[in-house]
Amino acid sequence: MIPLSFAQRRLWFIDKFQGASATYNVPFVLRLTGDLDTDALRAAVRDVVARHESLRTLIVEDADGVPGQHVLPASAAEACPETPLVDVEPTALDEAVRDAGSYTFDLSAEIPVRTTLFRHAPDQYVLLLLVHHIASDGESMAPLARDLAAAYTARHEGTEPGWPELPVQYTDYTLWQRELLGDENDPDSVLSEQVRYWREELAGVPQPLRLPTDRPRPPAASHRGGVVRFPIDPELLAAVEELARDREVTVPMVMQAALGVLLHHLGGGDDIAIGSTIAGRTDDELAELVGFFVNTWVLRADLSATPTFDQVLTQVQRKALAAYDSQDAPFERLVELLNPERSTAYHPLFQTMFTWENEAWLDLELPGVTGRLEAVSTPTAKFDLEFNYFKDPDRPGMLCYLEYATDLFDHATAEAIGARYLRLLDAVVTEPGRPVALADLLDAGERERVLVELAGGVAVRPEVSVAGLVERWAVSSPGAVAET
């Protein structure tokens, strides 16, 4: 039996000991317009499942309870999704998709993919491709879209797909991963060298990040979640891009540095840990596979010395590059080896996730049909907060989806966090040389309320804030004694 990859093993553990749930479902939605050949689409779905072993793999245990991958033959009835057609009113479409996306997989008894075709008008369809995370990730969307389009075109024309055989499958990657990383008991192995870096980098990381919440943290997280969406307008994005070019960093580094500053301002302290993902497809042959390759790392920022944003950005760049050099160490193994305090109440090592999506939408041209494949959010939360950044396909700028744990936060609070992030981002890219502690996150209404409460009556707003006066004094008298 083929062993699980390190990433799969963690999800199997969660599924086994916390119970099956929809938390790790990955729903892809294909919106179709035109004269759809539904029989060709059903056949194309079966072709894609047959092509990718990961989509027809069961997670089973041997006699000793050790989990492994059992790949079903492509011809097995259990490996052939049915793709039922469901007629639904346009007003009920979103709820129908959401309900179908909340399905709970039995990973030991059924393949980790389900498909449903919704028809909400004579020429308007939505295909839900629901895949468990143990068999897919965000980077899987591109090969999934390409293969589905090729298979549909062939089936519509009455032929089988003529695609070349995949050079490798996910089980090959699993064995290759273990061979590459080596034995952690070997001090010269890749795994040992990279784990040494992470042991030093994450030593003493505070757990959990203590942000103000609307409710006390429950003993066990329910993983119920909500989402707020906010745009990053073209002007602000252009300013971010200009700063990134000038400082020779990437745009995601600027966004993540700003997120660290936000968490600091919200009360998270000076030692900020943020999770992030890396594709994990370090070999070109893996680019065409649907599977769970993504790895997680932790970026830790120190904001204790009243740094400027430039200084925070330099720190983020340095740590991100170092983390990139140690990207192969599986996060799941790091958790086991670092052994932080475990709790069912929060995610280990970090509770805020930063996710940068290269392709959240893909447009498809099919015979007689136009389509757009997109990843959609679910009413679940793996973390306290997760900031997901996407290029907006229909207009300039970007979108951010902020997923939040409803155990902790109200929708209005999540909206306020998103608004504060935008104000902070604007402030730090406008004046990156200014101490981040002086960034103003309040909007006009919030500032008015604070002044009224402090003054006990109508607020009188000075031309310059106290923070501004302190900053002016520090600039004009750099050699003066600040405190005696």
C-alpha cells in the first residue's frame, strides 16, 4: 500500500480524530452559458477522474491502523461520478450550491470528488466540482480546467480525449517526497537541515495570537465560518506595486507585511506569526497533476522596536526568502517535531493565514458554450482569520476575501477588520519610512466617537494629532531626551 504524503497524513488525522466534516472541502464552480451537451459533460467528468489517480483514491488503514492510498481502477463503478442534473430557480442557486458543497466525504469508502450540474435557465448551468482537500489544492484548478475542456470537446465530437499520458501520478510524488527529504534521524538529510531552520525560527512563538474577539474562544473550534469581500482599488494596488518595485520585493510581501502590522495594531502583540502557503510543485512534471501538493510555512515578524514599514518589509523579505529555502519541510511534520501546545480550540503555530491565489478564475471556450471555472468559499473556517487575495478578472485592482471564524467574530467585526486593513495599507505605502505605530486605522466616524467619549461632549478636533505632534518633535529634536 502506498503511504500518504505528509500533507495527506495531517488531513487524515483531523478526519479520523475530529470527525468527518466539510471544513476541508475544495469546491470549484464552472459557470456555463450556451447549448450545453450534458452527456458530453458527464463523460468528460469521468474522463478527468480516470486521468488523475488522486481523484479515485481511497484512504484506507492496514491491520495495524496505518493509513495508505488505495487507487481504484478507472473502470470501477465507484470511480465513475454520476453528475446528476438539478433544476433550480436562479434565486435559489447560491444556496443550492452551498448546500451541495457542504457534503461530508467518507474518505475510506468513496472517492474524494462529487459533481452536480445545476440548471437555472434554459442555457445557464453551474457545474459544482466538489473535491476534498486531501486530493486537491488551489493550484489544481488549472490542470483540472484544461483537462475538462479537452475531454468535453472530444466527447462532444464523439471521440475519446487524445491527451498524452501523464508522466507521473500523485502516488509517485508521495514516494519521491519521502526519498528527497530523507530520514530525519540523518543529520545530513534535507529534512534534518530544514527542520533545524524551523526549530530556531519558531522557538517560543506565542500561542495563540490574542486578538480582541466578540466572544471567548470555545474549548473546541466548530470551524463554522463567514466571509467578507473587499476590493483593493487600482490606485492603491498601483501604489503597492510601485513600492514593491522600488524596494525590490514582491507585491505579496508588501501585502503580508501590512497584515502583520494590522495584527499588531489590533492587539496581537509584538511577536506576530502568520501562516502562508507555497505551491509545493517543485518539479515541472507535477504542474499537470490534480493533487494536494501545497505546503504551509510560518512567517514570524518582530514589531517590538517601533519599526518603520520599510523595516518591517525588509524583515518580511528576509524571512520569506529563508523560508523558501526550507520549503520542503512538511508543515505537518514540523508540528509533530516542534510539539507546540496542542488545543482543539485553535490551529497550531499560527491562527491567521495569508493566501495569494495566482488563478482564482479561468475562462474556458467549449464547443457552443462559454465557461468560467472559479474557486468559491464555503461557510467554514480553518483559522481565526484567513486573508485570500485574488486578481479581479473583470476590472482592475484586486479582491480580498476575509474568511473568519464565527466562534470568535461577528460579521460586522470582520468588515471592520477589512476596512482597517485597507486604511493601513494605504498609510504604509504612502509613508513607508514612518513608524508603523503611528499609522491611523480609524475612519472619520470612529475617530469622532473616540474624541467625544474622551472629551465627554462634542469633540474639538485639533489640526494635528497627538501622534503627529510627537513625530514632529522627534524629527525636530532628534537628540533630545525622550523620557527621564
